[in-house]
Amino acid sequence: MTAAPMTVRICYLYPRLLSVAGDRGNLFTLMQRCAWRGIRCSVTEADVGVVPDFTQCDLILLHGGQDREMTAAALDLAEKAGPLREAIEGDAAVLAVCAGYQLLGRYYAPAAGPRIAGLEVLDVITRAGPARFIGHVAAACDLGSGRQHSLTGFENHSGRTYLGSGARPLGQVLAGAGNNGEDGTEGARYREVYATYLHGPVLPKNPWFADHLLSRALAHRYTGVGPLAPLPDHAEAQAHAAALRLARRQAGRWRAAVAAVSQARRPSRASRG
Amino acid sequence: MRIIASRPPARSGEGTPPVPPSVQARFALALAGGKAAAAAARALRVGGGTSFPGVVARWIDPRVLQRAMAGSDARKVVVTGSNGKTTTCRMLAALAKAEGLRVTQNRSGSNLLQGVTSAAVRETDLRGRMDAQLLLLEVDEATVRLVAPEVRPDTLMVTNIFRDQLDRFGELYAMARGLEAVIETLPASATVVLNGDDPLVASLAQGASARRLYFGIRADGTGGQVPEHAADTVRCVRCQHPLAYRVVHLSHLGDYRCPECGNARPGLDVAVTAIRPSPEDGSEITVETPAGTFSLRVPLPGLHNVYNAAAALAGEIALSRPRPLEPAEARRALAGVRPAFGRLEAIRAGERQVVLAFVKNPTSYNATLREVLRRPGRKHVLAAHSNTVVDGEDFAWLWDVDIEQLVPQLASLVISGTRAEEVLLRFKYAGARPEITRVLPGRSAALDTALTGIPPGESLYIFAGYTPMRELRSGMQRRGWVQPAWAE
């Protein structure tokens, strides 16, 4: 059998600053899915003022936060920019969510005030929009494997992100708004960077995505790593199916509401505050 | 101790020409319609009729709440914030009733515009008169900007601002701005009662003409120095620099100071200076107030209830400014407060006991868990969440709850609600063993299964969101274990 157990080295960026919508569940999911397979996991937390050794990281987590926290993270991220960019160019895997996604782009332009510079790893820009996109999302993803997966989660963002020619979308929106509510794209990817607007958190409900990240992280450190051992994902599959149902039902409601409004030509009563 | 009887000075906009008869008739019709709706809801046993009467009354006369309030001599207190509204209201009501005041409240959880209107309709007679001397309104923190202009509160209390149903409210700071807009409209005769230990709440009302009263905890040895992971406002509201805490009591509540700009916790008008856990599930506290120093018993467990008691005392002081409180009377009144329904409410269920906990966000859930984990023995748990307008659609916050701490004490687990899959996933990743876990989305079946699975003499702990909590409680009510919530 195999020799020493493998270890995935996870770097959890801004565990305090960027942690607004249960996104630490992504870390729990990665750790448990490693543990259930006998793969070891080491987690380095790096908050403001700490520059971790990114050369010793296989998987980097960068989560969402509110506007103020995002501004603070952007300032600090400038200090981490050099080694983080090198790690990304060295194919370390990155999961970036919401504000974390926006921070990896070129800039974020708020409604008022100066632009917040991003890391420019992703060829995307983000502008503050007039209203928030809040609701369930489903997207179709093909991460180059030729195999189609669905990604489900919950979005809550006012930023509109637009992809430049150098960025590929993570997926195509099936229900919900995604990047900007206009072009049908959701998220972005570059090398082994996977960026998304989906909270939920995204990994527990999308175990295929969690395992993809783990595979890429293991490939970053080890050569000749085989496929991950399958896990009994009944609970995950049920939660995924439920989230997909909710996203589709909500998409149906929106279409119906839009039709009703355009017919009646009177303001609709928003269903939520 | 007596409340000043005089009305606050008339505000601009009042003293308008006499109300035309047609307007008066419409108002009366709205009141009658609302009362009829409440009676019908009761007769048909569709709950206590908590928001339906308000809906009907507002449909007949959209200004019914405004008119009822303008015609009332009652002092109006609005209590808002993320957590502790219901309990703070119960404590303040107990203090005010001890003074002999006729107090009326909206029903717990019915804290949106319709629920507040229902309460006003219930308490106003058909001629538009209200008997109550103190109208105590618990108002949802996102709705307060709609309710306040109609109610025109004499006192506005903000308990705290935690992340609560972010999918509904957007961002915390947007909510704070909404509260600020309400506070700016309050006249100089009004009082704003603020949690001084909450950096975001304490930053409110800096330019307001209303009087400010801060409450908080100044007792050492009750907290850590680093905010919990689920803490929300850990950065300076003014300059974004991380706040330094001399002591953290609960989540982001504590004695903070910004090392960068010097922004610090304000001086506390009502300060809890000592906390001693009391033998029977509660705390003995010492509180310094402008009316003197009190030694009180908070009959409900947990630091969050110490905050609620401090808030209620501050509210009481805002009401009865000219006369000092009498400690003995306040002590007696507060000690008699029972938990609001669903706040670790103990219910006898035959040979077993149910402990019902209403959990709606990471802070309330973690505070509740901490209390439950202090109790001895392994825990039988029923966890239920549903997606509704009240409970929201986004349950990501469950991942900010420290379920991992509960799992080692778990004896059995039943999961329920329309979002049972979500709850199951959270417990699975926290390490709950599949052998002791059952999923039963129907609330009634879940309760039966959970109770039959535990030995006589033991307790079932229910952690549930608002709607499943009401449903489970109704089930227990049908079995005669508990009184209807609205009959309390």
C-alpha cells in the first residue's frame, strides 16, 4: 500500500475580516473530505499584517466580506500580492468567493469614491450596481474535463463583474444573476484559480467542486496522484438537489413576476425587504 | 417612582385643521375591520391573529397606525436590534408594570409593520382612544424605518446589531444607516437608548437632537480579549482600523478602543459592574445607574440576558427621568420575568422535558449552545429550519454556529423543517454520526420520533428557526403541554 499519508496545505486568508456568510464551511468541508480519506490537512490562517509563506501552500481560500472589510482586505492584500501572484502562477489552487473574487480582479469601482485596486490575477472588473442580487443560483460548469456539473449556492452582492478577454467564466447561469445579471456568466477562472459569487457555503453542497479543488491541490504538491477515493455523498446530493430546486423555482417566480409587471404596467410589490 | 404624565411637546405637523368626518369614519372602520379580523382569526384558530388584523386595517385605512398613535397619550417605546428585543421588552414591561403603569405590547415576533398595526388596533377603541399608558413595541430592525415615522416613539432602544438574515437586510452598515435616518428625525424630547458595548450601535445618534443613554457591561473577568469568530463589527466604524478590546463579553460586544483614531466605547450611563452566576439558572448582577446602584437577579441564563436586563433598566430610566428607581421594587419585578416562548423554554412533556430554543442567527445560536452545553449529560437534539418570509432563504449562517462543540455531547439527533437537507449537511460536517441521526422534514413526526427515542426523565433540546419553532410549539399546545404563546 501507499507510504506516508499525503498532506494538503491550506492557507485560509482573512479568517476574521472576510467571513460574513458562513464561508468558513468551505474550509470545514475540505478538511472533513480529507479526513474521511485519510489525507492530512494543515491549515495556516493569515489575517491582516501576516504574509504567509505561499510557496508552502497548495490551496488558498479567500472569502467574502462587506464593503468596509473588503477595503481593508484590499489594502492588506497589496502587501501579500507578490508571493501570492507567484503561487498562483505556480498552479496553487485558489477558491475565491464574492469579495475575494472581486479582489482578484483588476479593480472594484464603488458607487462613490475611488476605485479599489485588485490583485489583477483575473481579467475582470467590478462596478457597484444599483441593487443587490440576492437569491439562489444554479450554474452549469465544465472545468475543462468535458464533464458537465451543476454548481448551486446563494448569492448576495451588489457588485457587477464583467469578464475581459483573458478570463474564462466558471460556469453559465441556469438560474439567478451570476456575475452581472446580463451576460449569463458566473464566476471566473484562471490557471487553478476558481472564483465565484456563490455562498451557501459553496463546497458542502457541491462536493464535486470540493474534490476538484483537493485534486488540484494534491497535484500541486505530489506527482502521480490518482483519483480521490469516492465518498458516500447522499446528504450532499440531497442538499444539492434541494438547492437546485429552490434556484429553479425562484427563477420561475421571477419570470412570472416580470411578465405580470410588464403586462399590468404597474409597480410590483417586492417579495423581500 | 412615577412616570411624568405630561405629553412631550407637540411636534411640527401636529395642530393641523380638524379631521373631516369622512376621514374619521374611515379610521373607525379600519379599527372595526381589524378587530373583526382578529376575532375571526381567533374563532377559526388560525394562530393568535398576529398580523392579519393589521393587514385588514391598513387595507381599509393606510394611515390607521399613524392616526391611532397620534390620538394616544401613551408613552411609546420602540425596541429594535438584532437580538434580545423580545426579552428586553418583557423585562421593561415588568419594570413599568411594577410602577403601576398600564403596559401594552405587540406580540413577540409580530414585529413587522402589520404586527405593530395589529397591536395598535387591538388596543384602540372604536373612537380612537387607547387605554395603555405605555406602548412597548418590539420592531424588526429592517422595518423600524417604516414603523418609526408612524409611531413617533418617545424612546428608541437599539439592543445590538449582529448579522441576522443578511439575505433580507443586505449589509449591516446599510441597516445602521437606516437606523441613523430614524434617529435623526427624533425630537429633543426623545431618548435613544444604545448598547455602548456594540461599536456600531454606539456610533449612532452622534448628531441627533435626542438624548442618548448608553448601557453596557463594565465587569472584568467575564470575557476574553479576542472577538469570537462570528464577530461582526471588529473594525473601527470611523477609520476601519481593527479595534483593540480590553475585554470582549459576547461576540463583538465589549470594551473596545481604536488604537488608530481613539474612537472608544462611550461612558456608560447604565453599567453592569459585577456578574455572579446565580444558583438557579441566571445571574446576580450589580448595576450602576444615574438613579443609583442596584443589585438585581436576572432570572434568565447567559450574558446576553445580562445585556437585556441592562437595556431594560436604561429604558426604564429613560421613561422615569425625574424620579429615582427603587431598587427593591426593580429587583422584585425583574426576578419575576419568565423566558419568552422559545427562549430556552422548559416544557413538561409527560415523563420527559422539552427545552425549546429559538435560534435565528449565529450569535443567538452560539449563545444558546453555550448555555445548553453547561448543563450536564448527553444531549438529545431536534434541529429544524424552514425557508419562509420570516426565516429567510439563506442558511449559510448555520456554518458560523459552533455545532462542532455540540457534537461530542450528542446522544440522538432528529433533523426537520423544509430546509432539513441544509441542517443535515451542517451536522454531518460537524461530525454527527449517521447512526444517531434521523431526518424527518414533517415537524409533528419529528417531534414524536425525537421524544419516543429518549428515555423517561431526560430532556429533548429543540433548536429551531421561527416558523418551525411556532409549529413545534403548536404541536405541544395541542397535546396540552403548553399554553398558546399569544395567551401569555
